[in-house]
Amino acid sequence: MRILILGATGRTGRLLVEEAIKRGYDINVLLRDEGKLMVRSAAIKIFNGNPADAGDLTKAMQGCGAVLSALNISRTSDFPWAPLRTPRNFLSLVMGHIINVAEQLKIKRVIITSAWGVNETKKDLPWWFSWIIDHSNISYAYKDHQIQEDQLKNSALNWTAVRPVGLTNALNHKAVAVSFNNIPKPRLTISRQNTARFMLDILKNDLYVKQTPTIFEK
């Protein structure tokens, strides 16, 4: 299968590309800056453009059987109050295009990274985490994740919105646990690497279709 990976130069997206290559996928990536792509392979086909542009996205989705997105609202640094680099509605704008183009090209499978704390899981967060979300620029990402989840729920796609707990840069290989309705209660962290593996596992095995699994490391 050929798949489109969005956010391929980000911290999770880069690992998603690396893992997809290991598993033998042909990959399309849509990049605004090709020089930031850290992984090079004959399996990768690069499209220059912006996922918020419907025309650019249509070209990149051609010939794909699935779309995997690790996009997020971006800030100028990891500081929670840092200024935004992307528009506040970036995720929902892109998702609207994905849904429309997928219908045109008859692509059914879409897997995205959302976040623990979106929609009904906000009540499950530690109080301090919830406070930071409510009182910093992180809030824009959570609000837009909620909108894009709602867009998917109202679509005809076979979607999965993966909700990782707090993401780390650890390079490890740990088993991933899944939680629904806070059962079991999630631990607080998961590596980006294990998140990428989980997304490709559920693509391969067609798991959690039209569901929002919260994931964490056992």
C-alpha cells in the first residue's frame, strides 16, 4: 500500500516515516520545506506544498490507500505560552480538505494523532495538566483536535483518532495499552516512537475503526 504521511518532518511524523519504511510501505509526504525531511529513501515520494491547500493535498493523496496525520498546532517553542506558528484552526482546516479529497479519490482509511484530554477525556486529566491547557496556548491545539475529531465522526471515512498521553522523545520499544472511558486508567507518558508503531499496527490490522483510543505505555 502507498500511504500519505502528513507532518513528516515533525517529531512524531519523522518516526512514523521511519517505521513505515521498515514495514515496506511506499510513502507520499507533503512538505513546505523539503530540506527538513530527515529520512531519505526510494520509497518516499515528496510533494511540495501546504496541507492546508486543497490543491496541494489532492496531488499528495493521489494513489494512496490511507492517510496518516501527525500534524499539530505548532508553537515557536515547547514553552506552553509560546506564540503560535500555525493558525488556530490549522488542524480542522486540513481535516476538512482531507475528508473532501478522500471522498473524491475513494480513500476510506484515515488515522490521526489527537490527544488525551480532548472531548470527554478532559475530565480524566490530572488537575495541573488541565490547568495548563486552560491557561496557555496549548488550549488552541486541544480545541482544534476536538473540532477535527467531530469532523471525522460526521464523515463517511473509516477513521481512527489516536489519543496519546504525554509524548516523550524516548527511543524504546514498549507494549502499548489502550484505554476507553478511563478504563484502565492511563499512565502519563508514551514515546513518540511507540505512538508511531501503534498507528501503523492499527493500519495493518484495521483496528479501532471509528474509535478514539487513548494510548499509553504498559
